[in-house]
Amino acid sequence: MATDPLLAALAETRRRRDQADAEIRMLLAYARELITPRPYRLADLADAAGMSISGVRTAYDRSDIERAARMPVPPRSEPFRQYWTAVHATRGEQR
């Protein structure tokens, strides 16, 4: 760990940025994969996130979708509920 105040401040700022980036990926995954009956529009998400449309398409992966599914708001998409249940069943988790 850095003892220099400037280096420590930079490291803390990077940690907060990484945390914000992870949250953005999870929210994009939720908006595109779990919202029903229609996902949010790519253009709207791109504008809100300060990204390009293609950036939104590739910003998140399966792990982000799984994290989004564990948010307090339950997913309403039946196909995703089936996937979500199967993923948790293979891990031995009960929901």
C-alpha cells in the first residue's frame, strides 16, 4: 500500500472508478437482459452511460447478468428466471 498521500489518493480514486464501472456494467445488463416486456433502448442506455451503442452491447458479460439477477428487484423475464434458477441450482443455492 502506498504511503505517499498522492499515490494513496490515486489508488483510492481508481478503486472507486472500478467500483462505478462494475455497477454500470451490472445496470446495463439488467436494463438489456432482465427488463420486460422490452429492454431499454441501446441509444438511451448509451446516452445515459456516456458510451456508444456498440459499447453498451459489449459492456457486460454473463457474470454481470448474474449479479444483476441478484439485485433486490427480481427479474420478470420468464426465460431468464429459468436460467437464473438453473444457475443457482447448480451451485446448490436456494432462492
